[in-house]
Amino acid sequence: MDRELAELLEPGEGREELSGAPGLPGSCLAGNRLSLDVYPDGCCRLLRLFAGRPGEVMRVEFLRLSTNDPFLGTTLSILPHLGNIRSLVLKGGHARDEFGSCLCGSLTSLPPAMGNLSCLTHLDLSFNSLSTLPSCILHLPSLRVLLLSHNRLVALPEDFGSLSKLTFFSAMKNQLRDLPRSIGELAVLQDLDLSENSLEFLPEEVGNLHNCTELDLSGNCLSSIPDSLDESSARGLRRLFLPSGENSFTVTSEGCKVVLACGIHFYFPPGSASDPLQIHFQTLAPDPRWVKLRHHDVLLSRVLELQPHGVRFHQEVQIWMPCAFPQTLHQREVVVRTFSGQSWSDLTTRVEQQRKSKKHVAHCSVLHFSWFLVVSRLVQNECKVPSEGTLLFSSVDPNIKVTFPPGVTEEPRSVRLQVLPVSAEEIQELTADAGCRASSLLCLSQDSLMDFLQPVRIQLPLPPGLTGLNLDWSRLHLLHGDLEGQTWDDITSQVVLEFTHLYAVFEVTHFSWYWLWYSTKSYIGGIARKVYERLRLHQVNFIALQRRKDPEQVLLQCIPKHKVDPVLKKLQDRYRGPEPSDVVEMFEGEQFFAAFERGISIDMERPDCVDGRLSFIFYSHLKNMKEIYVTSPVDRKGQAVKGQVSFYRGRVPENIPEDASRRRKGPDSLWLATLPIKLPRLKPHLSDSPGPLNGFSFPPLSLGSAESGYLTQGNLLSIARRLGPDWQSIGLNLGLSYQQIERIGYNNREDLDKQILDMLFSWAQQNSGDPGCVGRLITALRDSGRQDIAEEVETILELGRQKYRDSIHRLGLEPGTSTQDSAAAAP
């Protein structure tokens, strides 16, 4: 061993830096621990320490090294001599490239003799360049924890199950396509992380992992999970991270935690279900058919549907739903809204911020499953009114209070109070009257249809700037509005108004909206109705931007006015286009369309395209954005095409005022905005080359299946047109080797289009019989930063799946569904 070390440390070519390494401070060796990954010359320090104090080094039990160290290869020869080592960390990520990104380590293998380290229980090889698992690892008899995340593994060895003592295994962020059947032999495995790989299926043997309590399958291409895994989860799986293609999981009496790919979390406590129960889930795009909004509500999430509907759990199930955070919405609260089978109701909700991602989630507890969504509403104060009477205050404005006298009701009833603050500046802007004032809006409601037996006393603060000393009573009006805000009646003469220095007090026997106005106008009800309508409107701008590298890719978005500048600043490096449209006003949940005109049209069929127009639903706190590809029937070889995109109103929400609906009828009132779109003159492109595939010859092919959706040869050509210089990154993420990419580039070095076609169609031909390859293509596009193309492919697949479902339905082959529940939730 001394001779080997002498050879390692002998001066010579490539060893000058090693021999000149600084002396090793004694503080580096702390008892049986040696952490050298924090030093840029950590490997040199270990070699010098081993040469000078070998006895101490051989007693080390915990060692950390950086695999970004240039002398790692030399240092690896020492490791088999550390017979007492229990924990070994050889990680990359300690160096960064010119752009600040972490660099993977250079580790590609381990010395075979490392298999003799009988004491090694913890091995971390994360952030390296391993393409195969070093064979010596399978001979480590005591190994319990193995971390291989952020490598390039495409497979695990068939005898991987020989690691019989393994309790924790992480292979996240690799390129695994399948698992060996022997994985089911890991009898004591408790935590298994296979997230962010390219897994297309799992062996049935994975269900033999009876001691596994946490399993992460998110970020894979799985279309289903084995039945044996459902049975395994029924026995002991406590936390399951599901892939994006999965739509169900099983819950048993032992309970479990489940994390969906979309970020939704569930916790089923032990005893919540008496028998094994399969839960089906789906997230739905916001649509007025599912989204039930009340006045001044704002939608903050997609819609979550959980089945079976109506099943009642023995204990409350906890749900965490990701949601937008309403930073600009003051004096409001976030709630989860659910459908009970009869009506929609709000759940007690707590907003939490996730520690790692910093994203906000709405946390609630439920006893039944149905539809769920997250909304921001006016703060609601409520109480139970007994026959003895009570007092209810507003937490938004404690000066607003409602007094219930004794005898006001025979049976206890629930009462709710909401307040919409309105500033003096808003009133003046909306009415164009500097002398107009209005109080906060007060909404009172109850769960009974009966009026109160005794008058209820209400106290409202006077409008801003008014006191009992300067009040002109003839200008003060108390307005009563119905719960839908359609009409506002002046009831000043019908009630007894009392005034103090700061408040107006009056009595009523039934509940609705109440509003104090101070104005010289005689018909204040009409003004109030228009102001109330404007308070529900959002001021927005439309943008239409074209990708700088690919002008045929157009981004359309409807943005609230205050967000326009930040959004444009974020997009300016990748997109360019005209200035945003003029400001228009829209209701929450209002439909609008985008239509390409004057020689420009949408490039392919889409499920969200109605009569040639793209359909949108406006929700102020969600992204009202779509990226689409456009084309033109005009011959662009000789000239550019100067077209436009226009935005038009569609269906209005059900609960907006009738006057607003009437004003929006007619062709002129439907138009919102028009923005120019220019398609540049075409350069010689794929379609100009000989043959449909630019000189390549492949048999006709289509990828996917009827259930998952198909990609035809034409779809692949359309995708190839848009890849551009990103084709190499996409090819690597599809599983092609560096050598294959280099060969494709060299063979077609004169023609970028041929490079793209050769890569994409060669891969497609090799995988044409594999239904999971479409999912891998989408994942590769996302991993390469081409989210735009990935979404386009998903749209094509969804259209194909919809056609397949429609044909199944027409033939009467559709399995039974919960149509009664769906009908109950429909408007």
C-alpha cells in the first residue's frame, strides 16, 4: 500500500499542483469525521493526509469529497483502504459554469475493491455522471442508504435486489425507463424516490415492498400503476407521490398521505375509511359550469374533482390545494368551496406557505368528496342568533354592528355579515361627482326564509368626510339592494334613521345589501346600480407577442392592468410584439375569444377552438394565456403577411346585472381589441426540400395509442419545424447518447433542418411500437425548456382522446360514470 501511495504522490507530469498543495490543517480531521468537500483542493488534502497520517485516516468513519475535484480519479484508489468507513459522500454540484449553474461531478465509476467495505451503510453519489450503476455497490453487505439522484442512469442491474439491507433509495432526476423485477426483493425498503425519470411501467414485483411507507413516482411517463401496488398501499404505504398520468389511488383503514403531480396533498388519518377505497381524481380547467362564484369572489385555483362523490369518511380528510395568493385583494379571506350534492358551501380554510417552494396552499378538512375550488371572498362574520338575541360585529370595520333584541326569533338561525369597503376616491372616479360620498357596502344574509319577529338594529358609519355636525339630512339616502345587486331602492322614507356624531342607525326585519349615499342627485338608485356593477369589473389589457426565434409561435394573454408591466418585462427577452391594447373591463368568469384575421389562421385543430376562434375564460388571478402556432394560406416565399388578432366578448357570467348584459348585445359591443401580427417572409425551409421528409425515407408512422392520443407524421413534421437549435438538448432528454447526437450533427452539418428531422424521426421510428413514447417526448420537451411545444403536443393528444371518447360514447361502449353527480353540479 505504501508503494501505491508513493506512486500516487510521486512528482511527474500532471502532479505539480498535487505536490504543491498547501498543508492540511489538523482541524480538517475531527475525530472520525473528515469533510473535505468544502475545499477546492479537498482530494489533494486527503492524499497528503493519508501519506502523513495513514493510521488516523484509516480510522475515519465519515468522509465527504467533491467530485468536481480534478484529482478525484487519483483519490478513488485510496477509498478501498478505509475499512472503517460507514458514511461516504461523493457529490458533485460544488462548481458552477459561466452562467452560474451547478456542474455535475466527474464520477463515472468506482473501484471494484470498494465492494469490500463491509462497514459502509450510507453512500451518496448524487449530482454525478453515472450512466450505469458501479457493480461494486451490489457487493456492499451493510448498505442501508443509497442516493443516486441527478445522474444519467438509464437502468438498474437485474440483481439490484441483492441489496437486502437497503431501507432508503433515491434515484430521482435520472433517465430510468424501467425497473428490474428484483426490486421487489428489497424486503426492508421504507423510502423509494423514483421521481423525475422516464419510467413507462412498473413491474408487478414492486407490490412486494411491504415495508415501504413512502413512494415518489411523480414526474414519470406512467399511464398506470400495477394492481399489486394498490394492494401494497392498502397494507402499509403511508405517503404516495403519484405521476402525472395516474388518476387514482387506494386508501385503507390504516390511512396514508398522498401527493399528486399537480401539487395537491391529502392526509387520510387512520380509521378514516373502514374498508379499502379507491379514490379517483382529476383537475379541471376553470369553467363557469364548475366554478360557482358569488358577487366579488375571485377564483384562485383550478377545479379538483374527487370520486366517489358523496362517500362519507369516519374522520376528516385533510386537503392542501395550491392557489394563487391574492396580494392585491385586501380585507378578504381565502376559502375552499365544495359541492355537497345539493349546493355549494365554503369550508373553514387556512392559507399556508410551503417551506421549500414558497407557494401558497389552502388547507381544509372534509368528510365527503365532490368538487373543490379555492376562492377569495369578502370577509364573512357569522353567528348563531338565539331567541335571547345577540350582537354581531364586522371584523373589517368594527364600527359596523348588528344588534338582535330578545324575541327576534323563535328558533336559532345563522346570520352572515360581509362588508365591501369603498373609498371616497373610487366613488368620485366612478360617479364623476366630487360631492358624492358613500359608505362601505353592508351585506346581511341568513339561513332562514322567515323575516325576524323583532326589528334588527343596524349601525353604519357615515360616508367619509361627514359627521353629525355638518350633515345635510336631505342629501343622505339609505339604499336597499337585492342579493343579486340588480336593483337598488331608496328606503330612506321607509325607515327611521337616527344619527350620532359618526354613525347612522336604522332598523330592518329582513336582510340584504345596505348602502348609505350622500349626494344631490335625485335618482340615486340608478347611480348606485352602475357603481355597484363597476366595482365588480376588472380593468385588463390584451397582449399578442411572437417568439423571437419562431415568429409563428404567438402568445396571447389577458392581463389585469396593474400586472402588464411586470409580465412584459419578464417576456421581453424571448418575445416581441406590439404595445398592449387599450384598457377594457371584464367580469370575473367572463368568456372571450381570440380570432386571427387578414391572412393568418391557427395552424392545427384544437379542442378550445370554436368556429375558428380560441375560447378563453377570464379569471383575474389565473393565467389567461395560451401559446399557439399560426400559419397563412398566403405564399410567404415572396412577401411577409401582415395580419391581426382581434378579441371579442363571449358568454357573460350568469349573475351579472341585466343592464350590463343588454349593453353588450349587438356586433359592435362584442369587439374588445385588435393587435397586429406579422409573419415574416419565408426562408427555404423543410417544405422546400425534396420529399416530405427533406430527403429522408421513413415508413408512415404514428406514435401513441387510441386511449393516450396519437401523434401522426404530420404532427411530428410540425413539431420539427419549431425545435430549432434546441434539438440537441431534446435529443439527449429523449435518451439519445452524446455519440448519436454528434453523429447526427456531423452527417447533416450543412443543414439544421436535416439534423432536426434525423434526430426526431429516427427516435420516433425506434419507438413507434411503444405507447409510452409520447409521454417521454412531452417530458423531454419540458426538460429542454420548450414548454410551449410540450403544451401544443398535449393539446393534440387531448383532441385525439376526446374524439376517441366520443366514438366510444356513440357506440354505447362507455363504462358507467357518475352522471347523476355531474348533472347535479351543472348549472
